[in-house]
Amino acid sequence: MTVQEAVNKLDELELKEFALGHAMGILSYDGATAAPKKSYIPRGKTMGYLAGEAYKLTTDKSAVAILDTLRSHADELDDNTLRRLELREKNLKEMRAVPIEQYVEYTELMNEADSAWHEAKEKSDYAIFEPYLRRVIDFTKLFAEKVNPDIAPYDYCLDKYEEGLNMQKAEAFFSALRERIVPLIARVGAAEAPDESVAKVLFPIEKQRALSDILMDKLGLPRDRCAIGETEHPFTTNFTPDDVRITTHYHEKAFLSSMYSVIHEGGHALYELGVDPKFSFTCLSGGVTMGIHESQSRFFENIVGRSRGFIDNLYPDLVRLCPEIGKYSAQDIYRAANKAQPSLIRTEADEVTYPLHIMVRYEMEKRMINGEVNTAELPEMWNAYYKEYLGVTVPNDREGILQDSHWSGAGIGYFPSYALGSAYGAQYLAKMREEMDFDAVVASGDLAPIRAWLGEKIWQYGSSKSPDWILKNALGEPFDPGYYLDYLENKMKDVYGI
Ligand code: ZN
């Protein structure tokens, strides 16, 4: 096989893999949005079958032969082909770590665990989810052991979501955050809290749906390529830059919750929509890592969406859709949207206390994977960490350990990427300010210059470069969490006058 033949075969193979992934992704999306509750039973069978086919395709000897040919000519390959080879080799190692029967069992477990998590959360009963979580942890440990026995199992989990991350780097990052965030929270706690009654006005769901449409327009999300659905837990799913889906969850008396989830997921969607279409149907399509992904979503949610300019610009629409908001000023909304206070729910946490929610999950996961705690003890441990880190008492499992869906999908190691992403975003902001009047751009309501900056430096590359390369390319200097801490302190100074 010549190099060109191998590349052609690789294109064919990746198109087939895309088709299977596409089908499975649509099934999952349907399961989370429109499908009836019991549909998880047939869906599990179909998903199991499709995952088995995907497994066979990827691990088949003809697929391995393609990689062998490319590997033996590695010095002749262009950068994109070399990156495809490296990503596929890493993935192949993971898939071959367990026999096919076990791989299919794992895929089916994901589906069942998701369903069990929904029921457990609904009933606020951790015992329903516990046996599934135990199996998820066992599988995670098994993969870690088989794929990379030379590193600590939790390092394997971290690297899976943020290429290159390990416990040493994560802990240095978290301790830098703790040093300035803990005293900042104390200063904020001593200051007068903003009145947040505007956040609790009754905002009919039908009107909130109209608000989502406005927000998607303001973000610049093309509706012929990006759809919105409604789910328990908001998420984004993507196939190519022609088909990206976001979801939200409406609460009649908490419009900011859905508003910021639409902006957050919209940030993920913009990234996916901005990937160069030449990477579609290959393993280079899609965002590169969860840390870079969260740096987009949290940038739009917090740095853009929670800014004074964005809220001023949106204010007339908010009043039009919900006249009761007219009793308040845009400044009232700005202050309510930026109120910082230790709380129970991560996705609704303010920017300042948010990283503490992540640190709780980091400590828990580390202990889960190291085998220092058994699954029955986890709720108690969760509650103790919330008391210690955030000073809040967890009243039930629903608002405690069952609040996030990640562990039901085996997303152990994912959470630190949220905090890292937030920190990357603050450094993008500092760099953007060197090139544009950022506040004026946001206040104008036309975010095109911001999209252009992110698109050129980050989005277009998809997964064709490592996250380190992308960060260096965007920042022009090493990552420094100091920007994030400066940003948080300045924000609190503006909101609380401290
Ligand atoms: Zn996100």
C-alpha cells in the first residue's frame, strides 16, 4: 500500500466511522429530548449493535494496516495526516484494551447508567444509581490499567479530557486559585449582597423560548445549522459544522438559568460551527479537548454574557418579553447575574465560587479512582466536601451528588476542564483587549469581531492541533491563571465595590 492509497483508505474508513457515530449521536439526542422514557430498552440494543460495528471497523486488521503503512512513512506525512495517525493510534490502544464483548457491555452500561441516573435524580435516591456508578468506576480503572499502566489511573482520566493534564498540573492550578479565591469569597461575603429579586420574576416558558431565539441570533448561531432542544441537563452535540444541536432547561421563575445555559451551550456550538469543513468526516473534526471547549462556552457565558454591555444591549428585549422586568434596571440584572455566593448547584454557581465546585469533584474522583472510598460512602463524602469548601449543607442527593450527569456517562476526569477553560478564557480576554475595544464590541450587540478572533486563532483548527499548540497560538505566551484571578477580582470590585 502506498502512502496515497493508505490516506484514501483512511478517508473511506473515517467516513464509515462518522456514519455510525452520527447514528448513535442522533439516538442519544433523541433519547434526551423527544423519546419516551422506556425507549432506553430498544435504544440500548441498537446502540450496542452500532458500537460493536464501530469497534470492528476501527480495530479490524485492514484499519490497523492503514496505520502501519502511515507509521512506516511518518516522515513523509503532512501535519494533518500525522495528527490523524497519532489520534487514531491513541484511540486504537484504548479500544483494544478490552475484548469486543466487554466493549459492547461498556457501551450498554453507559445507556443504562444514564437512565438510572435520571430516575435516581428524579427520586433523589442515590441508591438507584450506585450500582451503575460502581461499574462505571470499575470500567474506568480497567481502561486506565490496560491503556497506560505506567501512569496513575486518575492521570489517565485527566489526560482523556485535556490532553497533557495530570494531577500535578491540576493541583498546582487549583492551589493558585485557592490562594486568591478563598479570601475573595470572604470579602464578597462581608459586602452587601445585590438584590436578586429580578432573577425570580415569573417569565413564562413560551417567552423564554422566544428569548432563546434572540440569544442565538445575538451569538451569531445560524439556525439552518444549529438547532435547540429541551432536556433535563443542557448539553451540546455536534456532527459536522452543518449539524450542531444545543439544549436548555426552562424554569419559569429563574429565567437567568436558561438564558445562561443557552449562551454557554451556544459557545460550544460556535466552536463546532467554526471548524474548517475540510476536517468533516475525519477524526480531526470537532473541538480538540474539553478544556478548550469549555474555554469557549464559559467565555461566552461569563465574560460576554455576564458583562454590563451584553445585559444593557439585551435589556429592551427582556422587558418586551417580560414586562415585569421593566420594574428593574439593566444594572439590577447585571448585579443579580453576578451575585457571588456559595451554593449547592454547580451549573448555577457564580463565577467566583464555581472553581470550588470543581475542586470538590476533583477530590472525589481522585479518591474514587484510587480506590480510597467505596461507592456507598460517596454521598456522605460529597456533603462533607460541600460543607468544607463552600460552607453549605446539602439537603438531599438530588441537589448533592446526583446533580451532574457526567459520571453516568463515564465522564470521570472531565470536571477540571471547566475550571481550566474558565481560566483560558480570561487570558483570551486580555489578548483581545490588545486588539479591540472589547467592551464596546459587546455593548454594540454585534459580536462578529469576537467570533473572528476566536475563529481564526482556535475554532478553525478543530482537532488538527494539540490543545497546547492552540493555546500558544491564541495567547502568544504560556498559560497563566493570574489573568483569571485578576479578572475575577476586577469583576467583584465592579459588582460589589470591594
Ligand atoms: Zn460546557
